[in-house]
Amino acid sequence: MEMDTQHQAMGYDRAITMFSPDGRLMQVEYAKKTVKQGTTVVGLVCSDGVVVVSDKRIFDKLIVSESVEKIFQIDDHIAAAVSGLVSDGRVLIENAQVKSQQHKVTYDLPIDTLSLVKSICDLKQICTQSGGLRPFGVSLMIVGVDDDGPKLFITEPSGIYFQYYAASIGEGSDEATEVLMKDYKKTLTVEQGIALGIKALKESLKNEFKIERVEVAVIKSDEKKYRKCGKDEVKKCV
């Protein structure tokens, strides 16, 4: 705590291009804290596809719940979920959508998930070393189905990415990850993955859990088509 206060006093957190004496970029670390305050997202790679479950965090009764999105389609076979500053995430997703379409037009082939993840992370990384910019305060969970199977990646504000079998980001990620560590198996079907993802989200939200707050999307390996699940399908899994 004293070290953080000392850094701020010395101005190391005022410029993204300035390293602190112990080799830290304070603005990047602040961006990671923003992600920790974001809505919880759970993703799972299943035997026959990928599943993403997200909390929409609707507090205002007057908001149309269907209008709130935390999971977005990038291509037929790729989707992304946002935790952190959704406005930042929207810009990255729109950039990814353009990148995906450019790849399809240029090569007459759908872009693979890893290439898209690298493109997003390149943009994130530029914002950690350019004066006058700030890091993207968002983590994206990117899922996709390629020719060699389903994939799940998480990109961080620093521009780094990791591949997972199952993972969670956002404010309730610790509680959700505990459920995944205990119950996740590679042999899970998409239907079982939806149920486990909702269970993990329910554990993170506790008494605040409501069906209206849950958003679920799947991409099956045999179809390679992004699909959002309806309320009735979600209720069955609950």
C-alpha cells in the first residue's frame, strides 16, 4: 500500500509510457482493476463446441433487459464477451469484426480464432506504449470453433492473451473459477456446459442471481454457427 502511494506521489501513474522504479506500468494495473469491477463472464470448451455465460448486471427496472448485451458475435464461428468498460470492448469488437471480414474477402476463408486474438492484442499493446493514450480498460473472452476444434482465449488490458479450457473474468471470477476447477471436464457437452456455466455464475452472484441477468451464447462444432440461447433454454438449465 505504501509503495502504491509512493508511486502516485512521484507521478509514475500519470503517464502510460513511464515505468515505476520497480518495473511496473501503473496505468495498465489500474486497467486490470477496472476489469475486476466488471460483470462476471464464464466460458467453457466442451466436447462438441464452446459456451459463454455472462451476467448482464441490470439494476434499473426500466431498462429493456434484451437491449443489454455483454456477448457479441464477431463472425459465424467466433464470439466475444466483455468485462470492464463495455464502451472500450465495443470498439475492440467492431475492429475484430472488420478484421474478420477483411480476412474472408482477401483469402476466401474464415479467420482462425488465434489470428483474431493476436490482432486484438496488438491493438491493446499499442495503447500501453503510446503517449496520449490510455490502456483499454477491458478484458475480452474470445471463443471460436476452428477446423481443429473449439477454442477459448482471454485477452488482458496489457495486450497479453492466454488459452483456456474453462475460465472466468470479472468481479465474481474467483468464486466462478472455484466451481469450474471442481466440476469442469473436457467431456462435457454444450448442454452440460451451459448448466455448469450458469451454476458458476450463480455461485458468484449469490442472492443477486436472476434469470433476466443471464446471457448465454453457444457455438457448436458441427454447425460453426453462433447462437444466443433464449430464456426458456436458460431456465431449463437453471
